[in-house]
Amino acid sequence: MANFAERLFEAVEKKKSPLCVGLDPRIGKIPECIKEQAIETASGDMLAATAEALYRFNTAIIEAVADVVPVIKPNIAFYEKFGPLGFEAYIKTVKSAMDAGLVVLGDVKRGDIGSTSGSYANEFLGKVGLIDGSKFSLFDGAIDAITVNAYFGTDSTEPFLGFCSPEYGKGAFLLCKTSNPSSEDIQDVFTSEDMTVCEVVAELIDAWGEKYVGSNGYSSVAAVVGATSDMQEALRKRMPKTPFLVPGYGAQGGGAGGVVPSFDENGMGAVVNSSRNVIFAYEKLMDGDKPKYAPEQFADAAREAAIASTRDIVGALKKYKKDNIFR
Amino acid sequence: MANFAERLFEAVEKKKSPLCVGLDPRIGKIPECIKEQAIETASGDMLAATAEALYRFNTAIIEAVADVVPVIKPNIAFYEKFGPLGFEAYIKTVKSAMDAGLVVLGDVKRGDIGSTSGSYANEFLGKVGLIDGSKFSLFDGAIDAITVNAYFGTDSTEPFLGFCSPEYGKGAFLLCKTSNPSSEDIQDVFTSEDMTVCEVVAELIDAWGEKYVGSNGYSSVAAVVGATSDMQEALRKRMPKTPFLVPGYGAQGGGAGGVVPSFDENGMGAVVNSSRNVIFAYEKLMDGDKPKYAPEQFADAAREAAIASTRDIVGALKKYKKDNIFR
């Protein structure tokens, strides 16, 4: 399997877009047409219908954006809350995204002490041993990389990093500086070395990734760095080999100009996530003072929003990064 | 619903034990007799049989220890790796533990930005909205508290803390100082205020818990503090109102004397977790140079180990804490 960082940025170049679409479906925002079909399919079992609606919504979004964006990121929190059926919808969503040729980031934010992290790593990226000693792959290799909470330190991230080797070709995105306002509470605390906690984490991440650098100079060990942070430039310097996943663009308030510092001089090195603004674009896109799309056209609206977001970000990169890959 | 911290320490007093049994079943260590029954029940479907074996093993352990320990803590990593069926085994395990009268800590270590943490909080502690607007409770209230990763800061922990109010009576255990050796990488970094990162987290946790203090002086907002850490005393001082969950006693190397600093002067304020050393005690307990228990007696062995661990910890508390609740 090719190095994850190589696959990631090849996909970015091929699609001419550094956009990651966050598949975080909120049941209240899923159009009625999908809900009606799902309830019928599930014969009125409302829990099964909910899971079915998530999956139907997702596959329509995936189909609509697959040729214009490189990466998709379903956040498991929006699925597992519906129990085993929700988990099944997550697995099916991930497999649909893989089948559509997308790079799939499993946004699961797992992390525990070493041996337990090993369970999570095997669950999402590898295989687990069953009762008879046989091996079982829950995701059939469909997840390319997952997000990981690194608060536990080195021994807890090792099981995830193990999958970043060429044998497996997976990636891990470690939380460094998150996009929420309260990320300052812990992540921005100054240390006695005159750097912030997220910078300490950044140095760990870059060091952890050293062994997994691909031919493009980037490691398969990546970092989550919020678009809302003025730390992006400092963190980019501390993590020169580390791909960034940049959440917080769009609905969380960060503009396209704000994400530029996460990219390198060639416009490489980062993918920018947008969730609500893409998948629920049908609620927002206007044609004059009327909605441009009917709810049942949600997938077309998502496609337009994905293209517009790409144009927005690439435009900012062209403005600030002279010789970028998007020219 | 009574305040979680009150329920927690009432259970400790009633059982005369501060022991929490970690239900982290490793399929390779589950006795053959359980495996054979599970394979038969699952008609040879090895994935279903694996989930069935976890559940059968767990219910036997729960039955064996329910009258001698107050708290049980199943770590979801050991279940969800088997997919939806594993998740189902987790839910059934939790409900069995509730039915046996145990305080149930869901060791899930979740955490995300605010709105997404809300999904996790509703999943484990509350109810989620379905497609038709009806409410669905995945755990039927069987989980009393969960573990939470606080790296995101205040706005990400709020959805969990909301369930600590009297209306819900739940608890949240926030990761402060974990028991793994590499916890030093981030958690022991010195800040410019001359305290460590885990002490910064400790002050946040104690402040978050202020609103949720019960009649016993303890909050339903609790902390995870490893037995392997020499920070316990300092953290106890910084978090006088915060119950501690102390992992790392036993298999991870911490002895009973080592956990004493996590308790207050009355021997209250902490529960000590032991996983492998209790649930797989059948492999270790010896009668002279022969195993004391056959594999099929694993539940009896677990009970003996739980009683011995309680005696060990209570003995240390009696030695160091003069007027403790265990006298």
C-alpha cells in the first residue's frame, strides 16, 4: 500500500482541491424526502429508519461531491449515538466513500493507554482476532486514516503509528490545536520553555512522524490544527513534515484567508474541512431572496458548495502562495 | 435521581470496598468453556460467537463480584472493535451490571468540540432524537458516569457536565493524569505558572465540578488519576472536591500503598480500578505450585481476587488514614 501522505496529496492534486467534506449528518436537517424513503424501507422502525436515513443522505452527498473533492471525513459521534444500527450506517458510509474513490478520514478521536489504543487501532485501521483465532476486518481497509487524541503521550499513539508504515499505508491525525474557542484552556497554556502546550504536542507529532515520511516530504502522521487559531503559522514551522487537517473553516467562523498559513509554499501540506456548510448547503444557498435549491436537491447544493469552497480556498492560496500546485 | 458522587460513595461504604473492576475482556484469555458455549449459541458464526463470549464471560464476572465491589468499568475499546455485535455486547454488559446493583462507569474516553461532544453525551448518558422526533435511550440509563478526554477544554466538557445536574444524576470522569509511562510527555510538562499540565487540568476539573457537589462534599465531576503517579497528593490538594478514579493498581504496577494519597483523610474520595488481575485471576492464583482454580472456575477466582484487592487497599487505608470509613 502506498504511503498515506502520498495518496492524500495525490488526491488533492488530482481533484485540484484541498477540501475535506465532513459527513456529520444531523437528523433534524436531513430532507423529508430521504426520511420518508427511510421510514418506508425500515417498515416504520424509527431507530432503523434513522440509521437508514443517515446512510441514504450520505451516499447521495458522496456521489455528488466525489469528483470535485479529494477527502471525506465522517465523524462517528453522529452515528454511534444510534447504537449498533448507527454504527452499521457508519461502516456502510465509509465503504461507500472508499468505493467512490475518496480518501476517507475516520473522525473518531480515540485514544487510551497503549494496549487499549491497540484495540482501537485494530478496529479502525487493521484486523482483530476472533474467538477461533481467525482475523476480522471491520472496515475492510476502507478507512485511510483516523483522528487520535494524543493527551496520553507516546506509548498511547504507537499502536496507531504502527499502521503508518508502508506495510499498512494508513495515516493518523493527532489532535494538536482544535478549532473550538475553549481549546485555549489547555492547548494555549504557556510552558516553562516559552511555548504553548499545543506547540509541545506539535513537536511530539513531528518527531513521531519522522519514520513515515513519503516521497513528497510529508509524513503519514498528521495533525489537526484549527482554522480559527492564530497558531497555524507557528505550528506549521514546528511541524514542517506534518500534513494538517484544518477544521473550523466555514460554519465555525474561519475564512479562506485564515487557513493559508497551514499550507506550505507550494499550496501543499493541508486539507481544509467543511461540514455543515457543504452537506446542508441546500438550506443556505440563495438565488436572490429565494432558496436556490429545494430540499430534495440537497446533493446538488452540496456539490455547488463544495466547488465554491474549493474556489474560495484555492483563490486564497493563489493570492498568497506564488508557485502553488493549483495554478 | 440522586447526585452521582453521593451514590458512588454510598456504594463504596455499603460494600466496604473502594474497588472498581475493569471489564476489559481479551478474547484470547476467555476460558474455553465459555467459548464453546458461545460458538454453539452463535451457530458457528465466529463474529457473533466472539460477542456472545464477551457477554457470557462478563455476566459471570458481574454475578461473582456484585456483592463485594461497588463499581464496574467496562472499557468500550474491547467491545466496539467487534463492530455492531460488539457494541451490542457492551450495551448488554452495562445493563447486566446495572441490574446487579453496581455503579457503572462507561470507560469510553470520548471528547470532541462542543456540539459533537453533545452527541456523545446524549449517546451514553441521555437520549437522542430519532427521525420522527421521538427520543431514544441507547443505554436506558444504565451508565452512571463516563470517562471523558478534556484536551479540548471547557466548551467540549459542558455537554457532559450538563448530565451531572440533579435532574440527570450522572457523573463524568475527566482524564487528568493517566497511568501509562508516556503520560509524562504532555501531562507532566511544566507551565510558566510552575505547575504541570495535569495540574492545570486538575484546576479546571475542580472548577467545573463546583456546581455539582453533593451532601458528602464531593462533586459528580470526577478525575482520572493514575496510581503510578507521584502526582496523586498534589492533585488531591488541587481537587479537594473531586472524586478520583485511580487506574494502574495491580497489573500496571502500582501497589496498594501507592494509591493512598488519592484518598481523603476519611478514606473517601477515590475508587481504585483493577482489570486483568481480577477478571483473569484464574490464570494467576496459585495453591502452592499448582493453579488454585481451573479455567471454568474463572468467576470464583475473580471474586477471590476482588476480595483480596479490597483487603489490600483497605489495609493500606487503615494504616495511613486513622479515621477512615472502613473501620
